Amino acid sequence: MPISHDAGAEFDRQVQNLVDKGYPAAAGVSESDLRALVAPLREHAVAGEPTRARVPFVLVISPRLVPIPEQIARTELNGNPGFSVFDPEDIGRFDPIEDVTIPPGDAYLVTDVDRGAATLNVAPNKALPHILEQGRSPLTVAEGIAFITQFPASLEKNNCFSLLASRCGDKRVPALWISQKAPKLGWCWAGNPHTWLGSASCAGRTG
């Protein structure tokens, strides 16, 4: 489906995509309730031309409303559904890091999302201060999943990404990459670089 460069049309596309992927049922709400929940965010949508590497905005649904296992299962790449190496209790332990503030509520926008080509082959521990020095913020697990839910082609071989904003107190950093031709939510060590793995970031968040 062609992606509109009009902010309102792109917001509507993202909402419809969530509806089509069964988010209302996963959240235990009606379609109209989900649409009403996200509707106030439409006026904050940012216009711009999306590319595989960078997009103007992404609509994020909080894991409080739709848990991470339900969200990753609703991603797909060329018809192959996403999956996770985490069990539900384990991924539930990953919270936003101190430098990241998530807007209140069950839905918000992340703006100017970049999958992190500049940080390919840079260990997460070294990538994080670089991202923060630029006045940007790393992505959480929910934000990374939202990114590939709306823009699955952004997850490419040799251009996958870590999600540095979600940590649980150990040395693991969640990441999204391609495995078995499908999106995979896994993890890598915070001190290890990978040539095919960058660190995704955004310019800001709007609730």
C-alpha cells in the first residue's frame, strides 16, 4: 500500500492498520473505543516523507493495553508473523530507562523515528550516550514493535536495531531482527557490537 505524505492520511492509515491487525480485540475494547482513544493524537501527527530508514511518526499502543507478546505476534514480514524469545513474565520486567519519559495514557506518538544506521556495529553501551548527546531518545520495546507494525519494510537484513530504552537491570538489551524470514524480538549483550544491528531512536514523544 502506498504511504501518504499527508500527516492526517498517514495517521488514519496507521489506525486502520491496528484495527486490521486485531488490536481492539487484544485490548479488550471495541473498534470505536480504540479509535476514540487515539483520535486526540491525530492533530499532533507530523508531515514528512517516510523512508525505510526514517519515518515522521509512529502511533504507539501502551503494553498496559496490549501486552508485548500480543503486539509482536501482530507484526509480520512478507506474510510471516513475528515472534519473541522472551516469556511474558520476563519481557514484562523491562521498563523505560531513567533518561526516557513515556507520556501518560494508553496511546501516544513517537516522532522522527530512525532505525539507527549511524550506530551499526556500535555496542549499545556506546550508542546510548551518542543518541542522548544528539538530543534524541532511544526506543522502547513497544515503540520498536510499533515501528515495524506500521513500516515492516524498515526491518531489513543488515539494518536491524536494538531498543535501548527498555532495560530490566541486567546486561540484556532487547532488539528486533529477522529470523526464519520473520520479525524476531530477542536480545543482545549491552557491551557487544554487531555489524547488522544499530540502535533505533526518536526525536520525541507526544501524548
